[in-house]
Amino acid sequence: MIVLPRLYAILDAGPLPASENLLRAATELVSAGCTLLQYRNKSGNAREMLEHARALRKLVGDRVRLIMNDRVDLCLIAEFDGTHVGQDDLSPESVRRIIGSDRWLGVSTHNPDQLAEADRTTADYLAIGPVFSTSSKDRPDPVVGLEGVRQARLLTRKPLVAIGGITRGNAASVIEAGADSVAVISDLLREPGKSAEEFFRVLR
């Protein structure tokens, strides 16, 4: 079974559209101690995404595990370490056949039924959320709250990532509710390195 770091940093190309901003944020996060980064781009074209992905891979080398959101093809081309898929993407088993057994596979879930179903797949870790209200999605699923995290913990032994509206102020309560890791976008955008360091302090 894989071991997730407490902080699962997500680099979202939406608020960081310029390559230099994306890479600067990645550099700060890695310098602060982040060992797992997900690249997320919901609006860019494949060429832009591949350009970003290759630049990230070159920047961090083998010091950091890189996860590609949604795009299994770009995960392979850019030599990322895994893929994260949602409920509307390829099925986990289809993704597993493409990426093989060595790369990590994560699956987003939003309720107990989805989590229980994902638990039966070969996914390496499961995500539950949104835990709190979030501005990172155009049409977010209903908030599950800390109780949703507690329920999810009872339904799986796989590593559990909580996502959605998680900040330095509430992250500890999410871990206490049963999450192994917290995925963060918005609260890392401003001063990524300093913010990550503060997350690590509250997540000890």
C-alpha cells in the first residue's frame, strides 16, 4: 500500500496560466518540502498541458511524485508518476490497463456509494470531497463535511485524500476526521512556499 504525504499540493493552471507562474509555484512548493504534486488544467488544450507537464517533470526530476489530473495519455507522454481521475473520466480499471501497475492511480468520490465502488477497484488511493465549500470547481458536488470524511474512513482501508475548501485553519480537523492527506489548491496560491510550510506545521 502506498503512503501519502500529509499535504497533497495541486497546481491548478487556471489561476496560474503562465508557465513561469506555474513553475515558480512548483519550485516554492518543492523547496518547502512537498513531495507530491498534481498538475490540473481544466481549460487548456493538449499542447499547453503537455508543455506544462514536461516543464514540471524537468524541473523536479525524481525528487517529487507528479500526478496528472484526468489526462492518462499526457501522464504517459510526460513521464508522470500517476493519474487522478474523476467520476466522469475513464473508469479506474481502464486507466490501470493504460498506465500499468507501477504508476499511482487516484479516484475522486463525492458520496459513500461512489467511494465504496472505487474501493473495489485497483485505485491506489481515494479522494473524498468537497469537504467544505470550494471555489476551485465550476459546478461542485454537495459538501460532505467532516462527517463525510469519517464515513469514508469507515468504508476503505486505502489511503484517503480529503479535498475541497481545505485551509491551514481547518486542515488539522480533516486529518482528525480520518483523512491521510489533504489536497489543497486555493490556500497554496498566495506565497506557495510559505503557505506549504504553515500547512506542514499544523499537520504534524
